[in-house]
Amino acid sequence: MRRDPTRLSNEVFDLLVIGGGVTGACVARDASLRGLKVALIEKNDFAHATSAHNSKLIHGGLRYLRNFELGLVRESLRERRIWQRTAPHLVQPLPFLIPLYNAGFKGRATLAAGLTLYDVLSYDRGWLTDPDQRLPGHSFLNAKDAVAREPSLAGSGFEGSFLYYDAQMYAPERLAFECILDAVAHGAVAVNHVASDGLLIRDGVVEGAKAHDLISDSHFDIRAKATLLAAGPWADIFISQALGKPATHKLLRAKGIHLLVPSMTKHDALTVAAGGGHFFVLPWRGHSLLGTTDTAFRSVPDDVGVTESDIDDFLAFINANLPSAHLSRADVQHWYAGLRPLVDDGSGDTYDASRSAELVDHAKDDGLSGLFSAIGGKWTTSRDLAQKTVDTLVEKLGVSVKPCSTQTSPTPGGNIPRFAAFKAQMEAEHDPVPNIDHLARLYGTRVREVLAMGGNRPDLRESLSESGDIGAQVLFAIREEAALTMDDVVMRRTGIGQLGNPGTDRLQRVADLMASELGWDDARKAKELGAVQRNFVLTTVPQ
């Protein structure tokens, strides 16, 4: 994939997508596979915000059952299976334990009923070719068996645990990026680091957008028959600025932080009920990912971050509700924050607000034809939202296209019938690469191209991170994946920075590789190093 901003101003598109998170990526992919001419722009890098900064789960949303959102849960469970099938390297089963502390008969019976309904709604969880991807139904473990399975559950009043299954993304930012790659492979133009300065409006019709390439500092127009805003937590802000009036569909932004700590469980995830809410302890890349908080965020989305008090409060909450945790500030290896863009129902309640999505046709509310906004939703259902969105756009455009195929088409690295067999094959082909499991999960079938880029240079196979990322990935990110900055490479194309600060020496090595490839001078290298290191610094901006 080559970054080609010149095409944006030289062609007229059927659809312009503003926003390169998972929603925009899935829409661009679906529309391109159907035969539409698509352009996508992203002001930062693909999947740089909420699409990367989440709990890394592909799940049905067990807790949504208490709000009787059965349709959303069923949709999510169906989409979970689709992601498992189309991107098996990046989406795999994850067992969850729900510990019961002083729950009593009523608490246990209520949860059992909910999990039984969850199993019923996920009746297709076994409809997968790979037996390792098939998810069992729920079961109950008594206190003795549960503690034997996960000693961290032991504590006063422990009565046992329910076991159920959902799925986890190894790298959500890469899954979103594979959708971008697929869109480009089918003719789309997708360009990162291009912001929209506003809309092109003539006689009540939106004909595209004004654009600003932040790399070359050039300004130009992008013309399209339909324009979709898929800007996540920025959506209503963009509309307000573009139209010069308050957005008719407002968002409620919910801030969620995650903390990375040493592993707290053997191999299971924990869903712990606490104070009317819950938190997760998720095994991820040899660590535990703790998530998530859920608080209303009223500042500018660009300012979201994690503060010292965020960490202190979350650790105290976890320690109070998981007796064995005993976490201290010194245990926190990494942190990040994301914003959930929820459709505002006026309640101000971020925890119980629906995660359903909405497609806004601005012809109805703002008198502007050709403009649409995709708002709300959740990672798991992004593909389904894209399908429904493209269905609507095709009808509005009055064009004939191919049927939607994203339910069955594998992502660019996902044509893997059985992942265990694929990984064993990669280990045999590329011995001795000690980190082949990590690379196979990040790239799927494209891992061969990554390793081939290392050629006979041993230095490009040296580890650059605790995860096992290597120098060849840096060159691959630049040459084949449109990475332009150290932040693009360290935080999204690879896992170099995803377990915390990899250290000055390793970051300097990345800077040297990128400088050699892109012609950076010392001043540019220093700028890039400073920018990427901000990912490992807590914010002092009031949240």
C-alpha cells in the first residue's frame, strides 16, 4: 500500500469517507469490495484513537442483556463469529471467569439465567471450520475448582465462578488497518495524515470536502457523490464547525482508561462485578490488561489522556473489589485512554447508555443532501454497521453494485483455515525466529513478506521490543503500510510501544532505520523521538 494523496484531488469518487478508525475502515472496505469508487482520509493515522485504545475484545456484550438489548447482543455475537472466521490470526477465543463473592442464591441464579440466554443467542458459536475457534457454552465452577483454575480468585466470601467465552483481538489497530488494506486492494484511495478543513457545499448539496495534507502542507478539494463522516468522538464537533450550527445528533463521550500490569491470572480473563459496574482483568501478550473506567468526558477529544489520579483511583477500585489483587503504582507498566462515542440519549449516563449505532442522513435534519454521519456503535459490530451504511448509500446513489461480501471474505492476512497449523508451518519455514508467534498473529499470511524484507541482514531480525518486534517490520511499515512517523510505526504498525516504553536505545534504533529509509536529518529524528515518547508520559490536562 502506497500513500498517494495526488489521486484525491484528481478524481471524482462515489464515496468520500472522513475518518480512518474502524467504522471508516469497514465502510471503505465494504464499499470498495462492492465496486464503488472510494476515497478515505484520516487527520492522524489509521486507527490512532478509540479504535486502538479499547479493551481489545470482540464480544457480545453480556451486560447489555440487563437493558434488554437482545437485538444488539445477537448482532454482536453474530459479528464475533464473522471476525473469528475472516481474521483468525487477530481474533481468537478467550475464556472468562465471573467470580461470585457473597452473591447468594439470588445473585447466582440471576447470572446463570443471563449466561443461559447468552448461550442461546450465540447458537452459531460453533459454526467455524477451525475447532480451536469454536466457543463452548457456559458452566459453573465451585469454589475449590475455580481457585484451582485461577488462584487469584481466592478471597473472603468466594462462592465459585461462572465460566464463559468471548473473543479477544491481538491488535485492534492492525485489524482495522487490514480493512484499509483490503479497501485499497480493491481500488480505494486511503490516505493518512490528511485533515478535512470543511465541506464543499453547493445549492444544498455536499459535493465532497476541503482537505489539508499535513505532511506536504498542501490544500486541495476532494469531490464525491456522497460523503460519510466517520469521525468517532469528533463527529458532532466536525458537523458543528462545518455547518456553523449545533449538531442535531449529539454524542456523549465516555472516557475509559486501561492499565497494563504483570500477569495476574494463569490464562483466564476475569469479569468482576463492582459497585453497580464491572471491570476486566484480561490476559494479553504475557501481561494483564485492566479495564475499564467509564466516565463522562467534556473536554476536547484531542486532549484525552491518563492522569496520575486516574491510575490511583482505578487501582484502588480494583484492589477493593478483587481481594487478591494487591496492586501498587509500581506494577503499572503502561496505560492508555480512549473515548467511546455514544449516541446521546439525554440521560448523561455513560455506563448504561446504549452501544447501538446510528446512520444520520443530513438531508432530513440539516437540508444537505449527499452528507451522512455514522455515529455510536462498538468495535464488534463495525462490519455490520458498514454493511447497513453502504446499503443505504447505494440506494441513495442509485447505482448497481456487487452484493456485500465482508461476511465471508478474509482480511488480507486472514486466509487461514486453522491458525495452529499455520503457526506451526511458519515456525518450520522460518526457524530460528523466536518471535514467530507474535509476528504470525500481527500479520497472518503476510508474515512471509515481512520476514523477506529482512533479507540476509541479521540486524533486521534483532528484537526491538518485549513482544519481539524486529527491524524488518519498521521497513515493511514504511514501504508497504503507509507509515510516515515513528508514532505510526511504534504504536500501531508494530507492537514496539504497546507494552510500555521500550527504552531509549530501542527507540533510537527505530529512528535510525526510519531516517535511513526516509532521509531524515538529526533534527527530524529528535522531533520524531520526542513525539513518540509522549505516549509514555501521563497527561496533566484536566479531564
